[in-house]
Amino acid sequence: MNKKTKILLKLTSLILFTFLSLFLVFRKDYKDVLAILKTASFPFIFIAIGCMLLVFFIDGCILTILVNLFQKGYKLHQGILNQQYNVFFNGITPLATGGQPFQVYLFKKQGVNIANGIAVVFIYFVLYKATLLSISLFAFIYNYPRLNALIDQAEYNLLFLLIISFCLIALLSIFIILVAYLPLFKKLFHKIIVFLGKIKIIKKVEIAQQNLNDKIILIRHNASHIFSNWKTMVLLLGLMFLRFIILYSIPFISFYAVHCPLDGKYFLDTISLSSYTSLISGVFPSPGGSVGVEFAYTYLFKSFFSNKINVSDVNATIKGSMLIWRTITFYFGMILGAFVLLIYKPRKKKENS
């Protein structure tokens, strides 16, 4: 099965999950939701789109800063385009696992040493997960009294799911960091290379093992160099934090888009609810977290805002805001990523050391 066929199959599964999620979420009140969307405020929709573009820009800045710490000359537009590869391939794979290999592949095409590219992707992953978990932990602490007040038997299950999601993401992050540093995993990779040599997939086993050793050493060196540079770390963590706050503020804007302005005092609550939704989507085993993320958003925001917003149809209003939010934060990025994938064909450059 060639690469194009695999991508097509993943896109097909994404489309199927999308239709399934739309059917399950909107099957009872789709007419009411459509009526709300027909009168949606385009200025606020454009503001939300602008926020999403700013998120992509910040991601590109982070990648560009990281690459230039290892080798000079990497341009901002290259970082932004590289990140769009990540957005697209993460979107079509379960648990957002497909983007990083394609990022490394594109880094190589852009002239970035492959070990440097892997180090950049690894460091970005650590920064991303550390910030995601920190914001989620703050959201739990900040919103605990409200969560506790809202809990009934059904919501206990949701709270349990949130805790499990947080723990799974934390454990996965720790595991990946350990893979990069523990000798045990290097020995495991060596055994895999030996096995591949026995079945004639790898011809020169010793050379392959030495190349692996060299790359692991370089990746560790590059990662240690970044993590020991506190000024750079503060800058990168600041950018990552800003990225998440902008991303998590889009639901707040989406409510304005459906003519349901929220009181400013609920801004941090919206950030918290967005972080919970992100946690659930991060462990839901479908492309883009489809089905799970739509239900999580609808349930969380309805539970919290049902008695705080003054509209005739709370359910349809929240689902309308969800559809705007989901379209902008996920499908908009997928469309941009597909566009970049189709038109951006960098000529393979010689890797810089």
C-alpha cells in the first residue's frame, strides 16, 4: 500500500467519523442549530479564525526558534509550513500520532539534519505536553468548586474520564521522555535492527546500529542544550502558554458568534472547559478525537452554562457554538494542511550539520 493510498484511507475514516459525530450530536435538534447558524455573526467568526491563524503562527515561531538554535538559516515561513504538515497528519490519525514523522521528513527536505529535526520535534512535544498538563491542572484547581457543585451521577463518570485522560497523557509523555534517555530502549532498538537484518530488510546491521547510536547521542545533546538554556526555555514556554490561551479562548468568541455574549467573568471558566475538552480529545481513539470531542464540549459547556446564559434554546445555542469552534480549531487547520501538502514541494536540500 503506497503513501497516497494510506492518506486516502485515513481521510476516509476521518470523514466517516465526522459524519457519525454530526449525526449523533445533532440528530434531534439539527433544525434549531441550523437556524442559529444562519444568523451567526461573521465578524466574530473572522475574529475566531484570526485567533486560529495566530496559533499556527506561534507554532511556526516555536519550531523556527528551535531549529535555528541547532543550525542557522531556517526561515519562519518554513516553520509555519512544517507545522501545517503536523496539523494535517495528526488530524487524520488516531490519538494525533501521525504528524511527527512527517514533520521530520519535511525538516529533512528543508535541509535540516535529521537528528536535529527529531530533537526539535521531541522538544516541541515536551513543551506542548508540559504546558497542556499545567493548564489542565490549574483548571482542575481553579474550577474544582464549580465542578463539585455540578457533579451528579453522570458527571462523576465525566470527572473520572477527565482524571483518566490527564493521567494517560502524563504517563505517555513521561514514557516518551524515558524512551529518549534510558539505555534499555536503545538496547531494544538494537535488537529490532538485528531482527530486521535477519529478514533482509536492513543489510548492514552494524552500520545501522552505529548510525542509531550517533543520532541518539546528538538528539540527547541537542535536547540537553535547550533544556539547560533557561532564557530560551522561558521564551518557548511563554509562547506555548500564549498559544494555548488563544486556542482555548475561541469557544468564548464562538458564543458571541451565535449571539450569546458571555460575561467576562466566565473567561477563565471557558479556558478551563476548553482544557477539559482537549484532554478528552487527546485520548479518544479516533481521527481528530471525533465523536468524543463533540460530546465532551456539548456536555461540559451545557452543564456549566445552562443556567448562566439568557437564550431561548440553550441546547441549540451551545451546539451552534460547538460547531463553529470545531470547524475553526480542527477542520480549518485540516484544510490549510491539505493545501500546504498539495502545493508545498520543497526541493531536497543538503542537510546542514
